[in-house]
Amino acid sequence: MSPFNDLELEQFHLGEADEEVRQRVLGHPDAAARLAALASADAAFHAQHNARDLIARIERRARPAQRKWGLAALVLIPALAVLLVVMTQVTPPDQSVVGPDGITNVKGLKPRLHVYRKVNGMPVSVSNGSVLRAGDQLQLAVTAGDALHGVVLSIDGHDNVTVHLPSPGADTRLLPGRRPLPNGYELDDAPEFERFFLVAAGRPLDVARITDAANALIAQRAARDGVLSLGDDIVVSSVLVRKGG
């Protein structure tokens, strides 16, 4: 019998599992395959569905029936509530953080950067320190957690800084739940490493200031393992990818 259940596996996948669950998952020989399947299903679902568009379509269909409250309404309301939870992974209001623009993210859940490598067209999770090669196709994703704003960038072995999120001209707001970045990413021939950073906060972020901090790491020869210091109210995490032959 598996030492962990599906809920615990999902908690591990989202970065929500406690240490005891983490150790049981990490110590099981089937965990890697099950996590890869979970990541693949999750990425495929989000690639095929847009939460806001789907919810808007449901709301449009519901409007003509608003005067006919009865059995149909009793069915529709729970279904819409379940859809909102599944699509955005947001907890009830007393466990959430709401920004001035109305976007709600999960209180107490740390923001997290996910890196996936495409293998035979399917995303496979990449852990910190993994060895990849030039030409590998990557997909980045962000779990917003309790952060309302975020920036994703990378530094490579040629000392190049690339901003992956937000898109040029866009603001730094994060949508709730786990969301893939709009575009995939191909590893180039930069030597030694590529390090991906997620910078997250509860307030709007200055992209230029963050890229300046990344360039400061490069100047200090600390891009591979140094700390991107931006202030106590800003959460920074990273995933290092080592380059193989």
C-alpha cells in the first residue's frame, strides 16, 4: 500500500506538504512517476482552459435564468463554486489575500516557481540542480500563493539577464493558483548553468530594480548561488539548472 494518499501527493506537488509527508513521498520509489504524471495533467489542463473565459461563459448562460430560482439554481451554484475552487485553487475569503484590483490569492501559501522540461511533448518537473542540455524545451509556471505580484527572470552562464514575466509593458500582477507562463523557453548554449528566479510580493514590483539586483549578482560573481536581496517584504526563490554536454 502506498505510504501517502492522493491528497498528500497533491500537497507535495503544490509545495504545501509538511516535512513528515515530504519524507514519505520522497522515500517512495513510485513518487517520481506519480509526480510527473500529476505535473503533466496539471499543465495540460491549464493549457486547454482559461478560468476567466470559462467562468464568464457560465455567468452569461446563467443570466437569463436569474428570475427562475429553483432546482436549476440549486444545481448551478454549487457547480460554479466547485469550478472556481478547481480552476483557481483559492481558499475561502477568511483564508485569502485580496488585492486592490480584486485578485484573491491564498493566505499562508508561499509563492513557488515551477520548471518543467518537455519530454516527448509532456512536461516533466525539473528539480533544483538538475542537469539539462542546450536545446531542451522548458516551460515555467508560477504558484502565486499569497503573493499578489511577481517577476520571473533568469541569469545564464554568459551573464545574460532575461525577464520571462511580466511581458514587456505589462504590470506585475499574478493570477491566483498555478499558472504557466505564456511562452516556453529553449535552453541555449550558455555554459555551466541557468538560474531561474521568482520575485514575489504583496505590492507592485519594479522590474528595472530587480534586473539591477540581478546584474549586481553577476558583478559579484555570485549569479550561481548568491542571494538576490530586495527587501524584507519581498520573497525570492530560485531553481538552478546545470548545463551538461
